[in-house]
Amino acid sequence: MASRSHPDRDAMQPTLIWDLPTRLFHWTLASSFVGAWLSTGSDRWLAVHVFLGYLMLGLIGFRLLWGVLGTHYARFTSFWYGPRAALAYLRDVFKGTSARHIGHNPTGSLAIYFLLFLTLAVGLSGFLTLGGEEQQGALSGAMSFVQARTFKKLHEFSANLMLLVVMGHLTGVVVESFQHHENLARSMLTGTKLAEPGIPSVVPRRGIAVLLLVLILGSGAWWFYYVVDAQLGPASSENEGPHVKFIGAPLADNPVWRSECGSCHLPYHPNLLPGRSWQALLTGQAQHFGSDLSLEAGTSATLLTYAAANSADRHRTEAAYKITRTLKPADTPLRITETPYWVKKHRNITQAQWQSAAIKSKANCAACHLDAEAGTFLDAAMHIPAESTTPKARP
Ligand code: HEC
Ligand code: HEC
């Protein structure tokens, strides 16, 4: 579909090149990509991030179909160029002699195939990371945190690679737009380009586009108001609505542990220390940080069994895995607040904050973690008391 480099512009007519479903696909994928980048860094936005991942996988599924069933310029057969053609075209671009293509040019086509492949790689590795690191999604429980680390690296690597290809694609669009005096980004919006009279418009395919739009919006509604909401219960003041939280499966609970260990402080969930620490704490219970716990032998045994079965070595949560991974095998910490992972995670909190009336002690986990009782310690359930960040007034 290449025409000459400098065709007679006056004879050309606006012609529909990109059908509506292709444009809808393009812009939804592009904005999902941006959204997925913006929602990294904190579990607070995990529900959004994960939705965008599933959406992108669905979009790729659609695009693969549309590459066979779509209108002329959307079909793979219309931009099936090899790497050699892509390199040759790139050379022409540098020389300023590249031929104008009505559909995708050979270099752009290569970027499109890379992006289709990388979206699949990013999406699938993200799905595996979600199952392993967060123990959520269809694969929850099927993978260990150790395996998840590999998938997470793959996820980050492929996402970075994709960002590079996206930047290459954008550079290509800008350079091409200048070389051929046309706004390529706008034609991906309007669908039309100037073409010689002999080139026919494609069919817009509005019905399919509406169907695609309904699927995209419907899946969003289903996800945020059914899947996520069902995990969280209705929104309340502590749970700021379905779009921000993403809570995993509840951890084991034990009423004896709760009553024996919850009378002086939070009944710290056993997943926060390795089994050997609980063993040491319970055998040394007569000198428990200055208190004598006076536990009966039977109670002590019950507590120890529960602690051993749910200790950090069991890797039931991300925190449990990371607490044990950063401990030396010879170390038996008696405090959660002395483990390297805990220290690292809390290094930005000031001495004044720890001593503030709202917090009082490092061991007062529930002051900042709404899910401290449950033991899950998700980013999404973090809530630093506002009073702790304002300096105390001096009398
Ligand atoms: C009689 C009161 C009392 C009871 C009952 C009690 N503790 Fe404690 N515990 C303390 C005190 C006091 C501290 C030190 C708190 C501090 O330094 O802020 C402490 C600290 C801890 C810490 C260290 C917290 C940190 O800084 O990381 C752990 C772990 C702990 N207790 C576990 C248990 C377990 C398990 C039980 C139940 C078998 C239990 N405690 C029952 C009084 C109690
Ligand atoms: C002053 C408020 C505060 C208190 C009290 C506090 N934390 Fe935190 N905690 C934080 C903040 C802030 C972070 C997030 C650090 C970051 O940005 O990664 C955090 C992160 C964590 C994480 C990592 C969560 C994740 O997935 O990134 C764990 C686990 C954790 N805290 C456990 C505890 C435990 C156990 C206690 C009590 C012994 C405790 N925290 C007490 C503020 C607090």
C-alpha cells in the first residue's frame, strides 16, 4: 500500500483507514498502559492495576481476532513485513526518503508485533506474580513466594521493555508525521487519512465497536462493584470504596491465642515471627519483657502448636516471607520490631511520631494498620493517624 514519497496532495481525499474497533482498541490499550504504570508502587492501587492487566490481556485477545477478521488495514496480512523490511524502512527514514504508507509502515508494524507480544508477556507474568506474591487471583495457593519472585522480575523486566518499545513507537509516530506532513496521532483518533482517489474507505464497523465498548465497561463494572466489593463488603469510612482496596484470604485465628496474648497488647499474629522465636518466647514466658505470663502447661502447648503451624516460616503472607528471608538462620528475634524487614519498612517514621499520643509505642501496630488483628498488613489497610504527624504543642 505504499504510494510515492511526494504525491499530489490536491488530488487526495479524506479516506477512512482505521475502523472504529481498531481505534477503540488502540486508545484503550494505550490508556490502560499508562494507568498500569501509575498504579504500581503501592498495594493501595492493586485492584486497579490488576484490572488493567486483565483488560489488556482481553484487548490483545480481541486484536488477534481482529487481525484476521477486521477491515483491510487492521488485518495482519496488510502489514506482514519481516525484520529486513523494517530495517530497510528505518534506513530510509534516517535518509529522509521513506515512502508514505496508508496503513502501517514496515518499522511501525514491527513495533506493533512487539507490543502485542510484550503485552501478553507482561499480563501473564503479572497474573503469576499476583497468584504468588499476593496469593490472589485464580492461581492463589498454587505458588510459593519464592517462585513469585522470579515472575515478578519477569513482570518488571517485560514492562520496562514494553515502555521502551512504546517510546520507540511514539518517536516513530512523531518522525513520520513530520516527514510526511500529516498528523498520525489524529488519524488514529478520526480514522481518516488523505489518500489517492483510487483507494476505498474501509467499513467503520460501528456495531462491533459498540460491542467492544460494552464489554470493556461491563467488565469494569463487574470487577469493581462485584469482585472487589464482594471481598471487602460495602464501603464504609474505614474502607474508602471498592476501587482502592484489595484484601487477600483471611489468616488462621485462635481464640486461646487471642485471649492469652491479647490482654496487654495486640495479639500479634504468629506469621510475624519464625517458629523458633515463638518457641523462645513461650518457653521464656516467665520473663516476658518484665512480666510473668503464668501460663499453664496445657495452654502453653496449645499456643505453641498454633504458633508453629502459622509462623513466618510458613510463608502465608508476603510479610511473613520477607521477614524470614531477611533473617539470618542463627537469629532468634524476640521482637517483631527488631527484625530487619520491619526496621526497613518503618525507617521513615520519626522518633517524635513513635512517641506521639496517637501511637505511643512501636509495638502498637493497630495504630497505623487497620488489619493488624488479622495479621495481613496490607498496604491497602494502612492508616497513619494524622495527629502523629503534627508536632505536640509545648505548654
Ligand atoms: C502481662 C501482659 C502481657 C501478656 C499477657 C503478653 N505480653 Fe507480650 N509483651 C508484654 C510487654 C510489656 C511487652 C513489651 C512491649 C513494648 O516494649 O512496647 C510485650 C512484647 C511482646 C512482643 C514483642 C513486640 C515487639 O516489640 O515486636 C511479642 C512478640 C509478644 N509480646 C508476644 C506475646 C505473646 C505471644 C503473648 C501470649 C503468649 C503475650 N505476648 C502476652 C506484655 C504481655
Ligand atoms: C506509626 C505507624 C506504624 C506503626 C505503629 C506500625 N507500622 Fe507497620 N508500617 C507503617 C508504614 C508507614 C508502612 C509502609 C512502609 C512503606 O511505605 O513500605 C508499614 C509497613 C509495614 C509492613 C509491610 C507491609 C507491606 O506490604 O509493605 C508490615 C508487615 C508492617 N508494617 C508491620 C507492622 C507491625 C507488625 C507493627 C507492630 C509491631 C507495625 N507495623 C507498626 C506504619 C506503622
